[in-house]
Amino acid sequence: MSAPLTAPAAVGATGGALASWQDNDGTRWLLVPTASAVSAWKLVDQNGAPALQKGWTSRDIASPVAPMIINGVVFAASAGQRNAPTVLYAMDGGTGKELWNSGKSIAGLLPKNGGLSGGGTQVYLGTHDGTFYAFGFPVEH
């Protein structure tokens, strides 16, 4: 029988979608967008019951959309605002260390219900003005 998991209030989720993946060591991770960052939590066994253990928190990301994971890399994007453009971030899934970001290469803002998609070695996002961006990244073998 599985027990329900109650997240501590400290998770700080602001609504929206969550993301999850299992790393090469078998650890299950839960990614939570907050008002100003992405938080990563590990699912652990605590006295025979599932519990969440704080993993890492990203740098400040303005109103992040739901993150996604491809090959152990976490991708998150700021929703963007008039004075702060949309930025795509790539982070190491186990540590949260920033690998790269898109800087000022995205000119538009994400739509209200916009998000990320991708697979293989590509990440995609569309902006409110109808522009579709594709970012490639190398996969280590």
C-alpha cells in the first residue's frame, strides 16, 4: 500500500505544473516552480514513509514556467515581463548548477499559458508574438 505524500509548506509552490524525474542513482526528484525560482526536492524514505528532502534552489528566475528535464538537464524559463525579457536556463539536475542561459536572445514574452517542450537535444518555446525558438544542447556520451 502506498502512503500519501504531504509536502511541507516550505516547498513554496505557486501553482501550475510540477516536473519529476529519476536520476541515474535511482533518486526521484520533484521540481517546483515558485514565485522567483525553481526548487528541487528529493523523494526519500523517512521511517517507512515517503517524505520530501530539500535538494537545491535555482538562481532568481522571474515567474518561472513549469520546468522540464531532458537527459538530466533541467530547463526553466522566466515568463518574461516588459522590463525583463524571457530567459531560458539550463541547470544540472542533481546540483542546480547553471550550465547556460539564453541571455537576451529571446525577444518576446511567453504567452500566459506558455511552456517548454523538447526532446533529444532540442528545447523549444514560443513567444506571445508568434516567434518559435529552438535551442540545441550537446549530449555527453
